[in-house]
Amino acid sequence: MKRHKVKVVVLQDGKIVVENLPVRAGQRVEVTVEIEEPVRRRWPLKGLPVRLKDPFGPAVPDSDWDADK
């Protein structure tokens, strides 16, 4: 028995369409479905760009300081 592995996405109505298989019309085939588990990313923000608006500016406005009053 030969194997031909294809990954497809299930359609909204639960149907699966597999096209361009290397088989002839009328040839018998066996179909097995393996459901992949979703992969959870360990660090979802890893690799995303970080942009700072004013990296050298004050962290809080001057009006928030009580030390000079």
C-alpha cells in the first residue's frame, strides 16, 4: 500500500476536499483523518517590534512631582 500525505483545512460545513491525488478513477483508497492540536506559543510577544514614543523623556509629567512644592 502506498501513502500520500496531504494537509487540508476542514470547510465550514465539516467537509474535506482533497484534490490532485495520484490515483485512477475507480481505484480503492483508505482514508485516515488525524486532527492536529492547536500549538500554543510560549511567548506570544517574542519577536514583535518594540517602539518607544519618547525613550529619553520623563516617565511622569512635572505636575505629578510633589517634592518641589
